[in-house]
Amino acid sequence: MGSTMPLDPQTQFDQHLLEMIEQSPTGIPPATPAHQEVLARLMSAHQVYHSADHHDGYVTVHALAQLPSSEVK
């Protein structure tokens, strides 16, 4: 028996979209209704923000935290 509880499907899909955004060179997620719903939820939770570098792109808080402080504007 493991001591960790499995993630619920919503949390798994949120994590999946965060990974997709981080791995994409433009940060543009799929335009499906399901992805857009998750994107809205992640933006509301301040986990993703609009990208200043790519129109229709997003950047995750994790990716921003990895930048040197001189690059964060």
C-alpha cells in the first residue's frame, strides 16, 4: 500500500496542460473547450499568465521562477 493518494482527473489534466505550455516554444495551448476551461482555471489560480513574447501564448509560474531576476519584467 502506498501512502500517496492518486491525483484526481482534474488535477492530472491541469498538470498536463502546464507541462504542454512549458514544453511549447510559443506556450500556445490547444483551443479545445476542455483545454480552454483548464486554462481559465489555471489563470484564476495564478499558475499561468499571458506571454509577453508570443501572441496567444502563455507562460507558467514555474517557468517564470526559473528566469534570472534581470529577465523578469
